[in-house]
Amino acid sequence: MDARVNDKSKLPSRHVTEGPDRAPHRSYLYAMGLTREQIHQPLVGVASCWNEAAPCNISLMRQAQAVKKGVAAASGTPREFCTITVTDGIAMGHGGMRASLPSREVIADSVELTMRGHSYDALVGLAGCDKSLPGMMMAMVRLNVPSIFIYGGSILPGSFRGKPVTVQDLFEAVGKVAVGDMSLEDLDELEQVACPSAGACGAQFTANTMATVSEAIGLALPYSAGAPAPYEIRDKFCATAGEKVMELLAKGIRPRDIVTRKALENAAATVAASGGSTNAALHLPAIAHECGIEFTLFDVAEIFRRTPYIADLKPGGRYVAKDMFEVGGIPLLMKTLLDHGYLHGDCLTVTGRTIAENLEKVTWNPDQDVVRPANQPITPTGGVVGLKGNLAPEGAIVKVAGMPPEAQVFTGPARVFDGEEACFAAVQSRSYKEGDVLVIRYEGPRGGPGMREMLSTTAALYGQGMGSKVALITDGRFSGATRGFCVGHVGPEAAVGGPIGLLKDGDMITLNAIDGTLSVALSDEELAERRKAWAPRENSATSGYLWKYAQGVGPAVYGAVTHPGGARETESYADV
């Protein structure tokens, strides 16, 4: 493979490396030990979200070194840099979670600014946590220079007294302790073994959901997103990505050639088929927005509705990401979807080949039950369902993977809480009733601000044995680890006067995931009268980044984005 690029006349790095007037710029590059040859080769940004905040990020620096070797082997000059991550597992259940979704924008913005400021020609991005995956992919399509995405890999499952466990078991154990079903000593033992290695949470929570997306949308190499973080094969994927990005540069293949409307539909289909996180309904519209493609929550939900749920993955199923990788990986899931008409096979990928060409030699593995054939699904419709009604005119989303049909309809009186802490306190003290619909509001993108996840509350309910006996709705989000009848992304959010902000205790709410509806038994006239009495509610974000985020963030239906996107773009960075 000859991926050499000799002509830099149209590459961004010409602005810092070519011509006599760039001698000062080149002096900085010489100061870092680069040779003349390296300076005049294409400059490739190798961006990672490495940090010591959580296990999902801790292996990224090592993997970045493998990427750099691949770039250098293909006659490119790698330039490594890092950006932030906010890790949901540690931010969960307190004010830190308000920083999570906004961190997606900071990651995309900071990668863009670093690439722009230093005029890099291509990008390999490594990410390992819930918001860092979509943030890195958003940066790639925004910049539109040849790019490849690398997932840092999942964590291995822990073992507690001979049984495999994940962090989901630990969150639910908190609820068990509250009702006396687990001792503090057992909790202490479990917390020390639940997360035994580097890597992101091991089940089909948000990180592994978006990792699945990275292959399905075409930005990641086949199989690369499935290998767990500790597996040494990850370094081979990383080195290959470094080489391949130079090939994309030589061929002029860019992210927006890959991330098309059809590719977004492929991504949504794999989320549904794998029982993935509802957060994909935020991140796919946001990635589309960077390309100038309108792909809303309703578009995502329509794909979910018509795609079968076939991968028996936690939290609704039995297996974790490692298990799927070892029986055939994400390509196995994609191949059966393609064979039965649920994927567009003509979409281009970072291999330079189409989805169909990548999957041509993938054969079905009959000696496994992690993934079922698409014509023999666990359930005929996707694991995630979109809802709409007088309580959610802009839509809402619910994960039904693993829920029997009879559990997908729920009617009960509202129990209203302004913020997650108030609801969690009620759950901990068990001051709620079976049959209640718990409502957590003022947690939306603007009202939170930051659209927090509610895993601490939902997991505590399951730990108390009440997960299937109550329902929960919010204008915030749910973790990919959430299970039960939990509806998120309710829009318009309470902070802008949405119907969820007008609810009172006792209002009868009906959630119907079969018909796709979310309604409250109130007339239009009654809702209008309540709206007249409604007034905006102040929150604590009166300065700093959260204030800035709240001023510009849009509604969840469009992905909670903060800038006009590709549709308003007159010139992309790649063409400067």
C-alpha cells in the first residue's frame, strides 16, 4: 500500500510548513525534534481523551502511540494531543452530572480548535467514554478532513462470588442496601470487584452503543470497536488506523463522504438491534447536525420502530460487549441485519470499501446465542422506542429491550419532583407507591442545565424490587444501564414551559411504548390555563461554562446542539 502524499498545496498544513515566510513556524517543529522530511509530510492529529478520571480513558495514551506508529509507517507525521472527558459513572447522582452532556460539546470544540490552530491535515480520534465518543465523531465530520475513529475498548466483567457482574449491579446494590437486602460488607466486597480492568462499562450502555455506531456509520475499522481495552489486538487496530488515515488522505475520502443520511440510518438500526442506549437519540442527531443533515429524534425513533432487537446484551439481556466480540463482533450483528434488509450496504466506510464489501466474507456463527438472526429476533421491533403525545409534543424516548409487551403500557398518577435529588430522596425513604409515575423535571439541556442522567434513581428502584412496579419520566436523560419503564428526553423541557413543567401530583399519565404515545389526562384548555400560571424557574448556573451552555443549547429533539451546524457552513476547515 502506497499512501504517500507528496503535494501539500491543498492541505491545511501548508499554512504552517511551506514557503520562506513559514520559517518561524517550522522552527517550533524543529524544536520538538522533527526532521525536515517529517515537517514537509502531512501532519496528522492524533487526538485522545486520555486522563486519569476513569478506567474508560486510562488506556488511550498507550493506544495513541500505536496509532502514531501507523501514521509514521505510511509517511505521515503524527501530532498527539489530548482533550477532556467527563465520566458518567463518577458524575452520576450528584451535580457533577450536569457537566456530562456539555462535555460532548467541549470535546468537539477543543478538537476543532486544536486542528484549526495547528493546521493538521487528517485526524485519528480515540475516545472511551459516553460523551467522548460522539464528541470525537462530531469533530471529525465538522472538520471534514480524512478521519478514523478508534474506541478505547470495553472493560472486562467483574466476578462476585462466582457470578459475572458489571457496574450496573453495583448501582442496583445501593437500592438493595436501602431495603436491607444486602449488607454494607457485601456492598464493600462488590465495589472492589465490579470493575476489574481498564475500559468503558462493559454492557450495551452508552459507550458500547456509540462504539457500535462508529462501525455502523463507517468511521471505524471493522471489528475495532468490539475488542475490550485490555486485549493486545487493540494496538494492531490502532496501528492500522494510522496507516489507513494516510490512505484516505491520498484518496481524498472525507467524513462527510461517509456520514450520509443512509449511514445515519444504519447507525440507528444497529442501536435498535443491539438494545442500545437511548442516548443515541441525542448523539445521532448531533452528528447529523455537523454534516448539515436534519436527522431528528423522530427520524431515529422511526428506524428503531422498524428494526428487530437481536443482540442479547445487558442491561436487558445476558451478555456484555466482550461476549459479542468473541463470537463475531459488531460485523456479525451488521451482517445479519444486512442480509435481511435492515442496512444500506452501499454506504462508504473508512476502509475505502462499502458496508456490503466489508461484510462480504463475514459468515454466520451458529455456535453462539449472543446475536440472533435478524429473521428470528428477540422482539420484532427495536429495543428503543420513540413516544409522542400531549405530554411530549417534541417527543420522548424509552428503552424497552428485555421488557415483555404487557409491561410496555403503564398508567398511573404523577408524583412530581423538581430535580433528581428530591426524587432519589423519596426513593431512598420509600415515600412513593406502587403504580406511581415518578416525574423528574427541570433536568433538560437548558433547565438542568446539562440534561443529567438518572441512573442512581432507577437503579435504586430496581434494587428495591420496584423497577417494574413504577414508571419514571424526565426531561433529562437515562444511562444506557437503565432498565424498566423509564422515559427520557421529554420535550419541550420544563424550563421552557413544556407540558412536563405543568404537571401536578395526581395527574394521570399513560405511557404506551406499543403505540408510541405519552399522554396526560388533561384537556388542552386545562393545560393552557396552567401555562398562564407557569413562571420560569431559576437554577444555580449563574456563571461559568454551565451558564454559557444554557444560553445556547437547543432542544433534545435536535440533539441538544449549540451551534448552527453544517447547514449554515460556507466553508469547511478541510478546504481552507
